[in-house]
Amino acid sequence: MAAIQQLYCVAEERSGHCAAMDHNNLFVWGGYVTIEENEVYLPNDEIWIYDIDSGLWTMRLTDGDLPPSMSGSCGACVNGKFYIFGGYDDKGYSNQLFFLDLHSSGQYTWKHINNFKGQPPTARDKLSCWVYDDRLIYFGGYGCRKHNELNDCFDVHDASWEGQIFWGWNNDIHVFDTRTQTWFQPVVKNSPPQARAAHSCALLGNKGYVFGGRVLQTRMNDLHSLNLDTWTWSGGIQINGRTPRGRSWHTLTPVGDNHLFLFGGLSEESEPLSDGWIYSIKTNEWEQFQHLPKDRPRAAVRAIVGIHQIEYQPGQGRTGTPMFFKDHAQARHFLPQIEHSQPYNQ
């Protein structure tokens, strides 16, 4: 099939999609829309591209080993390749890994990685990952396991005793080395964070940070870091002063070398949030950001950091909420789309 590119368009409103940066382009794939209270998965052969420099969207059709149309997958870019892992569709949870070569000439072609070495994670969605040393490092998520796969890294939520299938939250670490096509599970030191899903992850230096997320009916506001060279967990970081309230479906984005930016999410009372916070590594303090639109709360946001800006993939509020562009102290709308999060019951 010849490559098809649709110019001067806007990405359709969606939830549970993947968004990742490669150079100055934001790539968006998957997710679903809600039509008359029914969740309809978006086409799996479309990849949407937002050019930061021009401010324009394009859509490219893809072919090859197409991933199934899913929500809750984890997407990341490594060396010009867009990787998709996990997710949920009408058939259940996935633990499959696909990639798209973004630098190929002509047609974008998906490839299913099925000749890997090692053992992949169990099927799950709503996980997060860090990209470090050409590796995809996955943490957490909600999914299912067989009876013989149960361990201390899995917090059981529900079970089908007839089928011996268990659903629940994870707090294990799994690594995919993109150079050797190998899965491995490192032996971590110290106690990991509590199992969770719909949390957020960010990378600063050689440390991967985790904030918040949900398990059962609890939405957390704890902050942890993992040394990605020694695989040592920090334990819960004891913050000096105020802390953001517990939440899920938020973002955590590195800003410079010493700060993390926290935005939005869903509160403990299931209310969409619009607050922003800056965490300083040097002072170990959170400071609330004062220049955000408080009348436009959102959950299930995606924040992608660029050279001088942070871009927000929008989340579901009480009303439709557009995408925002933040460049230092100035903000403007640039994508009038609504995003509604994946079902809140997990």
C-alpha cells in the first residue's frame, strides 16, 4: 500500500492513546472514543504526527504487523523507533511488543517483535516506562496472571477460580534491551513502591521517578526513585513541606536537570484536577505552579517535553478541554480536542 499522508488536519479526540516524542515530532497512536456511551477503538493503521515547529498535524497510514486497536498501551521512542507495549482491547490484556521505524522512507511499517530472548512481562495496561541506555524499562500496570504466575509483585483485585485467572496491580520491573532484543527482569534492591496503575514516570539522569497512581480505591501521592544503574529503590521520598494530593491519570515530566513537573489527573474523589506542581531534586520540595487554567480540569493527560516547551495531551474534565501549549509564562490553545480517560474502575 502506498503511503497516504493527510495534510492540515487535527487528530481526533481520544482516550487511552500513546504519545511519544522523536526529535521535534509528537507521535500519537491508538486509544478510543466514546460514542453514545459505547467505547469505540480508533483505527490501528493510523499514526498522527504533530510538528512542533510548524504547529501542524499530519496523519500517515501504516501497514505491516499492525498492533490490535487498543487503549492503555505504553508508547516510547528509542533511536527513531516508536515502541508499543501492552494495552487492552475487546479480547483482554496484551503483553505484545511492536515497533514502527519513524525514519524509514516511504511507508510506515509496523513490526511485531516475536523473536526476542527472555521472558516478557505478564499482560497488562496503564503501565509506564523509562527510556535509558537504549532500554525500555517498564513499571507497574493493571492486568491478569495465571495461578502459577502469582508472586509478591502482584496485588490481586479479582479472580476467576474456574479459569484460574487473577486480575490486579503490578509493581515489578521489566526491561527490554532494544539492541539485543532481550527481555530481562533485574533483581532490585530495597522495597519497591506499592503495586499500582495509572501512575506516572519520569527520568532525570540515571534515576527513574514514580509518582502517584491507583490501587483498589486509593489514589496515592508518594514519590519514589529507582537507580537504573544499580536497580536500587529509594523507598518513599520524605518530602520537605507540602505535597500534591493523591491522584491517578496525571503526568510527570522532567524539566531541565533538577526538576519534575506534575500536572492534572484524577483526585481521590474521582474529580478531574487542573493543578500543576514543580518538584526540586536539590531542595526536595514541591511548589505549586500558579499559572494554569483552574477552570479546565483534566485527567488522563499526556505531557511531552520539548526543547523549550511542554505539550499537553488533554484529559477529560467536566466539559471539553483543549490541548495547551506552554512556553515559559505564556500559554495558548493549539488543539481543540477532548480526551476522556480509560474506565476508572481499575
